[in-house]
Amino acid sequence: METLLTEYRNEVFTSLVTMLVLLLTRYLSVQAIRKVGRISDLDKARTRLIIKYVLVGHSLLLLTALLLIWGVNIRELGLILSSVFAVIGVALFASWSILSNVTAGVILFFSFPFKIGDRIRILDKELGDGHGDFTIEDIRAFHVHLRQKDGALVTYPNNLMLQKAIAVLADEAQDTEGSEAL
């Protein structure tokens, strides 16, 4: 055991430092996301989802760093990774809309143009007049749950929330208070 530690002393030390740095950045990232979620009054489920994405990213970064530190043969690793990425590429191409919806969900989290409970109007010709007014009930990884005035629940993809023009409407309670003041 001692000869193993003395022989790979640099790799072990570098691996430990890398793990500590990534654990620290992971902790700081999670705290920053929670703070953004708290300040922006975002749903806790949305915040947890974004934290999960960041944790997966940090894990992949740690794995890559450890592979480089321990001197894995890049040619052999390149062959394996190119085969894996070819299969993943075909799978992602087949499910491109899912990937775009997840990406849009992350963008919606950090840009937070609207939140749960907001009344919005989707400005889309296909929805017609008066049918584009909704209340946001839930924002998920792939889609948003919208409630129409007549009570119907509409599931709307996240990527369309970024592509379509959306107006955030004033609350009806505020509208009536404002008109009474006049």
C-alpha cells in the first residue's frame, strides 16, 4: 500500500485537491441557485430541478478531471467516447424537442419573466382572440401548466414559451382597485 501511495503521490494529491475545489464550487453554485430562487420567489420544485442539472454537470466535470489526472489513454478514450456520442447523437436527434424543452426550462428559471400564479396572454394567431389568456399553475422541466378562464388545463411546451410573445397581465384585483380609485 505504501509503495502504491508513493508511486502515485502526485495523482492522489491532485485528485484530492480537484475534488475539494469541485465540492466547494458545487456548494457555492447550489447556494447561489437557491438564493436566486428565493429572491425571485420561484417555486421550490423549479429550484430543485435546476440544482439537479448543476449537480449532474459538476459530476461530469469531476469525472473528466479525474480521467485527465490519472492519465487515461486519450486515443482509447476517444474511441469509446466517439462511439457513445454517436449513439447519444442519434437518440438526441430523435428527441430534439425534449432537449429543447429542458433547455428552455433552464432559461425560464434564470430569466424568470413570469412565475406561478401570474396571469399571461400568449400572443398567437392560432389561439384566437380571448383564448390566449391563462393563469400559470406550474412550471415543469418540459412544459408549463396553464389554466384558462373556463377552467380548462392546457399543457404548453417550454420552448414555445420562449418563441411566442407573452404579455404578463395585471391582476384582476389590482385592476378593480385601480378603477375604484379613479
